[in-house]
Amino acid sequence: YIDTDAVPAATQAGSLEKKKKKPRLPVWDKDTFVINEKFESRMRKIKINNIQWKESKEERDKMVEGVSRDRLYLIDAVLVRIMKARKTILHQQLIPQVLEQVKVPAQPSDIKKRIESLIERDYMERDTNDRNRYKYLA
């Protein structure tokens, strides 16, 4: 089975000059390549370089959006884990603990948004007497 999407990159890599690493000629759709079945080498492995595809702005934006969404879920999970263990906690204590446990870059404003989201979804609530204290529900 040959992946037709990977063929242009593989054929372009195969058409590189050995020393200069510059493409001799561009590879077009109408170009044909033939496998040399008589090829022999004393080496056990033959390295075939792969050419990196340039990703489009849309692909990059889609990837960044997916990573951001995954980070939000991670922050939610860390918040719930801390709240489950502590039951009640002050805002000033919660933020540093979340930043310490989250291994990805996060801003306190992101964490605050996730806290508000968890409050809306009834995972936690603000204390009625102290607005800076959160209580774990569930």
C-alpha cells in the first residue's frame, strides 16, 4: 500500500543532490519514478530523508485551538483534584497550587475563568460568608 499523500515528499527527498542538499528539479504530478530492483548496498539501513510539509495557517490555527482546549480540560482536572482533597480553600491559596500542578504555561486569568466555569457547572461554589473561599460540591 502506498500513501498517495506521502509520495510527493518522498520523491522530492529522493531527488536531492547528495552534497548540496538542494532539489535538482521540482517533482511534478506527471513525473514518474521507477524502483531499481537491482540495487544492492553493503549497508543494512539506508536513510531516506523526509521533507517537512509547510503547514497552512488554517492547520496551525486548528492545532493551536485543539491544544488550548486540552489545556482548559487539564486546568479543570487540576482544580477538581485540589478541591476534592481540600473541600474548602481560599482563592489566594488555590491559584498557586494550580499553577504548580499544571505543567503547561497558564495565566491566573485562565485559571479564574476555569473556576467560574466549574462554579456554573456546580462542581464548586463560593462561600456565602467569604467570597474569596471556594467550597467543593459533588
